[in-house]
Amino acid sequence: MTNTPAFQVEPLTANVKMPDRVTQALLELIRSGTFPAKSRLPSEAEMAQRFGVSRTVIREAVSRLKSEGLVESRQGSGVFVREAGPDTPFRIDPTAVDSIQSVLQLAELRRGLEAEIAALAAERRTPEQIADIGAKLQAIDDAVAVGGDGVSADMEFHRSIARATANPHFLALWDFLGQFLKGSMAISRAWEARTEETRSQVQEEHKALYAAIAAGDIEGARNAARRHMEMASQRIRTADPEFLKEHSK
């Protein structure tokens, strides 16, 4: 008989998005090794009691972990943590823009990715792709000029650079991260838009990135992308926590 690991959790008190919170809590218990590979999860009843939620919430959270390939049901035995394998998904917490620290962690993740994407784009871009990246850059200014936040246009600008790498894996990774980056980008752009100085700063960083890629300057593009992300992190660090809380709703 397989014993289930002991675990301690604080009961969840919020009534909103409870399945999300339980899913994340269970994910952290799996990642921390509290529930190691091949171990059996506690029963629905035990987890419901520990988390202070209904069994329906537990069932939904476990179902999500199953759909992501992290746990599996065994007839008559219970639910077990799967061993990591090629089909184990990469996952980011959907609430990853709930704090300045979380937004900064996403910016760190982007920093290395964007730098290499920009370098490859500078090396491999076609004349058509240069024109497309330039058009996407102009679209950011156009969106802001008519009162928009420029987030979607900003996303498309960076995506067009990923496309210019001629590596479909970079584009696929960008599209995956984009689900989570849009929220953090919305927060950072809203904060940056508060002063003309920071608005101009972001605009110049984008222009420098485009210019290096258009010129085929591989190191220049890599450095421009890295600087853009470092400056974004620096601006996020100055953000008012209350402002972040308000714009992450």
C-alpha cells in the first residue's frame, strides 16, 4: 500500500477563483517535493478539510492538474503524481501579475529570451520582415495617439521580431508566454505612460532595437533587447504597489 505524504497548508479564505488557488497550491506542493513523483495525493475529503474548501473545488483543481499531465488516476488506487517526461508542460501561474515581484520575474524570463530572439532576427531577417517590424513599431505610436494603451501593438512588435528568427520554436514560445506577458505589459505600460519622460524612454528603446535589427547588427540587437528589458524592470521597481494592485484586477 502506498502512503500519501503528510502536508501542511493554510486554509484558503478568499471566495474568488478558489479552484485556481487550490490548483496553484497543489502545484507548489508537487514542485517542492512534498508530493514527489509516484506519490499518491491525499483523498478529496482530506484535502478539502486541509484547504478549508469543498470537495467540488478539490475535484476541479485535480482535474486541471490531470489535464496538464501532472497527475494521473489509477483505478481503485487514487490519484498519483506523474514523473516528469517529454509531455510534462511548462506552466506559469495565471496570477503571475499580482505583485511587483511576480512581474519582475516575468521580466527576467523575457530578458534572456528577447536578447537571443533579437540577435537571431538581426542575423536572419528579410527585407519584408524589416518592413513588418517597422510597421509594428509605428502601430504602437498610432495606438497611443488615439488614446489606446498600445499593449496589443507592443505585443505584435515583439512577436514580429520573434517571427524574423526563422525558428518556429521561438515564435511558439513567444505565443505561449504572450498569454502571461500581456498582463504584465499592460501594467508596465500604464505606469510608464504617467510621465512624458518614461513614455519617450520606452519609445527610444524600441527604436534602438528596430534600428539594430534593420542594420543586421547582431550584438547591437542583443544589447538593445537586453537593455530594454533591464530598463523595464527598473521602471517596474519604481511602481507604486497600490497602482499595481489596482491595474492587475
